[in-house]
Amino acid sequence: MKHSIKPDKLVVFTGAGISAESGLQTFRDTDGLWETHSIEDVASVRGWQRNPELVLNFYNARRQQAAAAQPNAAHLAIAQLEEKYAVTVITQNIDALHERAGSSQVVHLHGELSKVRSTRDPQRVYDLGAKAIQLGDCCDLGAQLRPDIVWFGECIRHWDLAQSCFATASKLLVVGTSLQVEPAASLLHCAPAQAEKIIVGMEAPWRDYGYSFVQGKATARVPEICKRWLAN
Ligand code: NAD
């Protein structure tokens, strides 16, 4: 499909690193969640089949922490970009800190902590807020509820929309992602050659995506970039 660049279209692509300074652990840093939990146990269909209680408890804890966390300066600066640009935030995050900072177009590729769905009918999705779910909590068909999270091996959400947002953006800002999770990371290749493209992170990306790299914490670097884009 052919896409044309829209001059005021700005895409922000985020990962767990943007929420780290709000107190939410990332997955892969040295103090990350994978240090204490195995991916296979808590983020795969097999893990769910083996021990659903462990999985529910893991996400109950994440949901409670995310609800208690506050958006930080990076989330807030991104929301402010809407004063000048048509902004779409495409996030791998399952927290709602972008929405709570005021971003109006947020696309969650990997699901949302505040939602649960039926294990019998994936279309039956319920808003849970910060509440916990337990074994025995069922949908109206009588089937167990599970977190509405995309686990390893499951299909990413909103793929076509994410690709077309990347392909039509004149500015792209990537923040706080290790770019290890596919297919999400491959979205970076959909960006137009002539777009202004920046990656913000603690360490340089593991492969060259053709984006400029700005090293540092999201709360320091993102407001600087957003201020410049609002002024230009
Ligand atoms: P990741 O844990 O693989 O990588 C996080 C990246 O952020 C690392 O490159 C790290 O160096 C960087 N980082 C850490 N602190 C930072 C800071 N203060 N400022 C800027 N960068 C910082 O996370 P990922 O790439 O998002 O991918 C893994 C999966 O993690 C996603 O699918 C997502 O669903 C899930 N996840 C989400 C949350 C959340 O919603 N807050 C939390 C943990 C994991």
C-alpha cells in the first residue's frame, strides 16, 4: 500500500523504559521483572495453562502498581505535543500512563492491564480498573477471566493501524524500549526516509535503524525534544 507523509503527523512509540521513572519496573533491565519471574511462567499461554493462579497474581500486582503510579515528565511532554501536531502514541506498555497524562490517541499493541477478557470468547472484554481477578472469576458465559494482555506467541493488536501511522509520520520519537520484542520493533522500518526520527534511551539501540540516538533518561530528554518540536 502506498502512503504519503502528513506534515503535522507525529508518532511516539514507547516501551517500558518511559514508565520506569514513574516507579514501574521494566522487563529487561538488571532490576527488571524478568529477574524475579520467568517469561515462560507469566507471559505465555503455556504458563497460563500450567499455573493460572501464578499468572493472575503477577498481573494483579502489576495492575495495582500501575494504578498507584503517576505519569512522569516524559508522558506529560508527549501529551502536550497535541497543541501543535496530530499525535498518535503507539505503546508496547500495558499501563495507562499516556492516557492519564492527557494523550488522546493511544494504541496499545500488547493489551491493557485494566482490562480482562473471557477465556471462551476473546471479544468479551471487561474494564476492571485497578481491581484484582482470582481463579473462579468468570465472564457472563461462565468461563474464567484472564488478563487482556498479549502474551508471547499471541497476535499483536492494531498492526495495520500502527504500520500506517509510522508510514505517514513526518516526525517519530521512540522512547524507552529495548527493541527486542518482535514484531513491534520492526515498525521502526516503516518510517519514511525523510521523516525526522529519534530514539531516546539509556543505551544505543542494538541495531542500526537509521534513527538519531539521544542518550539519557526519558524524563530529561523527552521534554527537551518536545519543547524543540513545539517551538519549530
Ligand atoms: P524492555 O524492558 O525490554 O526495555 C526497556 C528499555 O527502556 C531498555 O532499553 C532500558 O535501557 C530503557 N530504559 C530504562 N529506564 C529508562 C529511562 N528512565 N528512560 C529511558 N529509557 C529507559 O521493555 P520493552 O522494550 O517495552 O519490551 C518489553 C515488553 O515489556 C512490552 O511488551 C511491554 O508490554 C512490557 N512491559 C510493560 C510495562 C509497562 O506497561 N509499564 C512494564 C514492563 C514491561
